[in-house]
Amino acid sequence: MMKILFNIIFMTSFTFSFLNAENAFSQKLVSKHTYTISKGNIEFATTINSLYQSRGKLIFEVNSSTSGIFKLKKDIRKERSIFEILDSKVVSSEYTFSRQKKDEYEMYLTKISRDKSKESSTFIDKNNKKETIHHPYIKNIQDRLSVQLDYKNKLKIGQYAQVYTVLDKGRVREYTYTVESLDTINTIFGETKCIVVKRVIKDNKRSTLTWYAIDKDFIPVMIKQYRKKNLQFTAELNKIND
């Protein structure tokens, strides 16, 4: 247990120390959205999506943790994407994912190369087992977070059907986005007109439906994730700071 704890502290410090020092002095908050996550009307987690501007780049962070009585079942997840907007496209350069449970820890750090002569790489530390995975050059590659922002921008200009190649925690995966319907639901904004988008990951049993608020800059106001046809959870926007 002490060995696991030491590695958690060491790897977290090693990975984030420079960024945290930079954050304290140069990050400017652009937006902050808080979601409650529930299943069967029981809330079990909270997710906070934050977008920052820092030294000419943008940083998208997603922090999730169990809440209420489910805090006893510790599950803390942190994701971060560092990117730029070039020619109206989201161009990411680094992605980090970490997950901490009671006696388990995993961390993925992906460095994305935009140079055809160089590979992208993912460094993995999972319960003190380390490995590095090299990825070939792929044009317009995205990471797990940057793809969300790029698709939102496509949605704004009516480019609804999209297929992305994504570096997803060391794996190269294909994400497909299609519009399912239009819907009006009750949100923190009141009655809200939404466009409902389905995301499918190739060779994965999970799919996601997202309700984007048409008149609120296409903010995701509700997300439902399914495994085959079974609903796994619902995330609803309950607080916004822009």
C-alpha cells in the first residue's frame, strides 16, 4: 500500500509539477461547466469541465470524482488536453489521463507529433508497471478531449457527420459522430432546444448520446452513455461559469 502511494505521489508530481506552477501564474479561465452524474435517479459523481487560456495555447481539463455516499468508493479521474486553434481546427499536442482508486492508480501521457518524420508516443504507468507505446504519424489526429471541442466547432457550422481518428489512452480508435434528432428538454436554462448527437467508437460496446443546446453556443447540457442498449449513466449540466 505504501509503495503504491509513493508512486502515486511521485508520478503525479513528476507529470504535473511544471504545469501546476505555470497554471498559478498564467492560466486564464475561459469557461467552467459542472455536471452531476447519476444512474436510476441516484447521483454518484461530479464532473467539472474547465477551459483555460495560457501563453497562446488552450487547456481543456475534465476532473471527475465520486460524490455523496459514493465517496467511500474512491474514484478520481483527471484529464487534460493542451491544444491550439489553427485554421478553425483544434490541433492538440499533449493529453494526460489519470485515475486513482483505493488501491489502484493509472496514468497515460500522450505527446502528439505533427511532424511526418516523427512518431507520437504514449507513456503508461499502471500500478507501477511502465511502458511506452509509439504511434505512427496520422494526419488530423485528435485526443479524447480535443475531439469533443473540434466536433462542437463542426456542429456550429452545420458539419454534422464526422469521423475522427483518436489517440485514446494508448490506442488508435475511430470515433463516428452522427445527428440522431432534435429535442427540447428542461435544463438550467429552462426549456432548451437541442440537437442530439450519437458518438460510436469502432469495436466498442459503448455509445454516447449528447444533447447540445442550440441557442447556448452548443454547450452539452445532457449526456447519456450506453453499453449496448443498457443505460450506464446520465450527466446533466447544473452549473456554468463563463
